[in-house]
Amino acid sequence: MSRVTGRALAAFVVCGLAPLGLRAESAHQPEVFAPGVISGPAAEDSAAFTPNGTAVFFDRIRWPNAAILVAHRTATGWSSPEVAPFSGRWLDHDPAMAPDGSFLVFSSNRPDRPGGKPLDAVMANGKVAPGSGGHLWRVDRKGEGWGEPVRLPDAVNASSRTYAPSVAADGSVYFQAPGADGDFRLYRSQYRGGTYQPPVGVKLGKAAAHKLDPAIAPDESFIVFDANYADKDQPDRLYIAFREGDHWGAPIDLGDEVNKASPWGSHLGADHRTLYFSSTRGVRVHYPRSEAQGRQDVARMEAWDNGLDNLWSISLAPWIEAHARGG
């Protein structure tokens, strides 16, 4: 989802989180994803992979200009991204792939009904951001192509600021939408009998904190998200929480190395153990440098390392394995 639609509209203070529990940043550092091809000179987020990992959907966004793109893995790397066949006409973003690849859910300002106007975002104070709204839409796989997007029911799209879906193996959808106070919270809509049920709140840590951008494991055993628990004046941080019976365990901070440069937009890779997220981080430049290094640094800056959001990845294995050991 857009940083404008999320962070700028959400800020609450919550204390008392569980300790970090795992300092993985010393040995595990995020890597930029497909630099110069997918992570390019524009801003990218929401990497949604097909189950075999041979295609990735994501959005390029400079609010309120956005579209969902698709790239394919080739023998020599990733192909140049193209606008997805179901996107391009409206403000489409936040693609999320079903674990079996049979459908994709995304957020869009497209009209709820044919011939209507783009969806406005209505804030808690009544102010309106024209054309910046978001409802969740589903597009089903049709052979080698895609069908026509279908809007999820009103029970899911109760707010005009419904963003950042994530899909579980049973088809249930997690997403963010404003709570009663107007700040973002996470919700889950159970998919049962071909119908999306009324959403229920996802309880993660202290209730007053805002939470954004859920990435749910297919079996719903863990969830990654970003939140601002400790200080409303500081950027959000990424957390992981594990399912413990009928509730979620205490959120675990993913550490300082992951949480550099305002990370957000969590998605899981095709292996369901690699985290993809957006960040403005770049590559450190060392001075003095050789002329050749200077040329390389400038080329990298022109290709992607320019202070805008790019896609980064890191393995969640250390946290998953530590949890399995009871650590």
C-alpha cells in the first residue's frame, strides 16, 4: 500500500512488547530484489509470486499514480516488467497471490459499478481525498491468462480505505482498514462456501497501536506486518508473530538491520519463508573511491539506488526455526 495511505494516517503509542528474542541482523542482511529491472528508478512494493516462482506481480507507485506490473523469470534473469493485463486503467496496487496461484487480490480505486467515478478516500474526520480510495478486488486465473476483476463484498469493503490484502491457503483474506478511531488495524475475512464472511479484527500486541501490511503464512501459523508500537514520532518497524492456539503470540521485532530506512509492505515469497518488503535503503558509498567505482556508483544510482522505495528480501528462517525450538 502507499506510504501516504498508511503511515501518514496512522500514529499511536504503545509500549510493553515482547523482547526482540533474536538478533539476526549480524548474519542476515536484506538484499535488493532484481536491481535495475524490478527494483528500478521508480518506487516499487508488494511482490506477489506465482507458486513456482517464475512470475512476480508488484506495483510501481508514486501516489496517486500506480499500476500493477508483472515480470517473468528467464534463463538470464527477470524480464522487463509490463503492466498486468487486468491493470493500468485505475489506481491499482497491493497485489497478493493466493498460495495455489488460482487468484490474486489487489486494492483499487476503480468504480464499484460500471460507469461510476474513481473511488474517493473518506477520512475519519470527513475529509475526502478524491480518487485515492481503495477497495479489494479479486481476479481469477483463466488458463494462461486472467479473468475480469470482481469486487469483494461490502462486508470486506466497508471502508473506502481498504488496502494491503494477503491470502491464506483456504482463501481467507487479511487486510488493513481503519478502526473506530480512524487509524489502521488488521482484519481477517474467512472464506467459506465460496463467500467472504464479515471481517474480524486481528489481535496483535496492544490494541491501540496501528498495524499495516499483513503477510500471512498459507497455514496461518505466522504473520509479518509493520507497526509503530514504541514511539509515534518514529518510523514503523517490521514484526513477526506466531500462532499460539486460538491467539497470536507477542510480536517479535525483526531487528535493526531489517528495520533500516522505513521498511513496509510485507509479502512472502514463493517458498513462504522469504520476506519481501519495500524500503528506501541503498548501498553505502565509501570515500575515497576509484574512478571505476565512481562510475559504478553513479550507474547504480541511475538504475535504482536513488532514495525511492525498492523491493528487498530476507530469509525468515532464523525466526521460524528459533520459534520451532521454543526460543
